[in-house]
Amino acid sequence: MSLLELTDVTRSVVLPDERVLEILRGITLTVDAGEHVSIVGRSGTGKSTLLNILGLLDSPTSGEYLLEGVSVARLSQRKRAWRRGEDFGFVFQQFNLMPGRTALENVAAPLMYARGRQFWKRRTLAAEMLDRVGLGDRLEDMPEKLSGGEQQRVAIARALVRGPRVILADEPTGALDVDTGGEVMALLDEIAAQTGAALIAITHDLAVAARAQRHYRLAGGVLVPIVLNAPGRVTEWVGDVPTDVPADLPADSPATVDEHGAVTA
Ligand SMILES: Nc1ncnc2c1ncn2[C@@H]1O[C@H](COP(=O)(O)OP(=O)(O)OP(=O)(O)O)[C@@H](O)[C@H]1O
Ligand SMILES: [Mg+2]
């Protein structure tokens, strides 16, 4: 059984003028435990909408979402909220840390909703997690005193402190310079791998996307598999989206990618 399984998931919203905006038109995606998946796509193509559905923050308009074989649509509000806290860790572009609270308090916050040992040992667990992201000596610092990269490392520690099965990252390096972004992503990959968590990362950054094992492009409301950095291929930008083309294609040929990831000129 897969960890996550989306079948033909759509998401539409009714606009104030009563027009219907079809954001997602039929998403089919399977993610197994420990897999790293990347999704690229232009602004406004529905990447955050998809991530919110995956993380139980939003619901599909139609289609099916199975979480460990259980239909999410059948969960009560309470059960949904509980599974969200238990199973998912979120990392956002704008770190979303609580100002005026120390790094330790920020990382311990999700454990306020945990039970048993996780609740009682929350400060110790938070300190351990901060140590793992290299901030063991910054426990009492406020976020506003930390650099962007350090703040994102605190956010990663917060996302991982409950041992989620799935890490959902929405443009995790979007607010960082290239080098810092690369370091933060390497750290996220490494900790996800150590804990066996699946990682689904949305990004505009090709280097970030390439770190995953499977790559998709979200366009026209559907996911298209793409190949990044395969031998014998060069990566090109089609529109604003990085896409691979065979190395023997002329550089200026208009390449397209079909639903199987094959590139034709
Ligand atoms: N609740 C809503 N009501 C109306 N429109 C919405 C709603 N949610 C999303 N949209 C629209 O749906 C589209 C997809 O939004 P979404 O935030 O998922 O895009 P995105 O791919 O994450 O974009 P970006 O790369 O800029 O973050 C956008 O045009 C957005 O304005
Ligand atoms: Mg977005």
C-alpha cells in the first residue's frame, strides 16, 4: 500500500462573478514512504493548492485521496486535524516562525498537541532537533536575530520534530540566496532520509528539484513527469519551467514533453 495516493483529484473554486476556476483538473500521484518528489510549475498553476490538499489543509472538489489506504474524505474533522499533526510537517517559503518566541519555543510548539512522552519531553526533543539542524547553540535566540537560512533551519526542525511521515515543502528556498538555499535543501534531504520521511518539494529552483528522485511539472491542472539531469540530456527552460531535452537537439528547437516524460522537438 502506498503512503499517499491521489486519483483524478480536481479542485475548482467559484469566483465572485460565478465563473468556475478549475485549478487542478485531474491529479494522479502515488508517493511511497521515504520517496523524494519534486514539483515545478509556473506561478498560479496550482502548486500550493495541490500541497494544501496533500497536507489536509484543503479538500479535493472531486477524485480520491487515500492516505495509507484510508479515504481522506471519510475522516471526521477531528480525525483530519489529528492526522495532519501526526503525519505531516510543513516548510514554507516565508518561514512562518512565531516572532518574540525563541527558536526552542518555536520548534517545541507542535509538540503541545502531541501526547505522552512527546508532550512531556517537548523541550528536550526540540533542543535535539535544533542541534541536528546545526543550531544547538542558538536555542534561546529569537527568529528576528537569525539569518534567513538559520530561520529556515528552525522551520525545518519544527516541521520534523514530531517525526512526520511526509514533509511538504512549498518553495522552501524561495526566500534564500542560491548557496544558502542549496545548503538548506541538502539538510532537509538528509534529515528526511535519516527519518524515512517522504519529501514533496515545490520549487522554482532547478537545482532543488533535481535533488529528488522523481520530478513533475504542474501545467494545465495536471502533473506531467519530467526528466531532470539524465545522462545525455541538457536542461532547458520551456516557458519558465526547466525541462530536459536530448543533448543532440538544436538549442533553439521548441521542445515539448509528453505525459510519459518523452521530449519531442
Ligand atoms: N480560494 C481561492 N479562490 C479563488 N482563487 C483561488 C483560490 N485558491 C487559489 N486560487 C487561484 O488558483 C490559482 C492557483 O493558486 P496556487 O496558489 O495554488 O498557485 P501556485 O502554483 O502555488 O502559484 P505560486 O507559484 O505563485 O505560489 C491562482 O490563480 C490563484 O489565484
Ligand atoms: Mg504557491
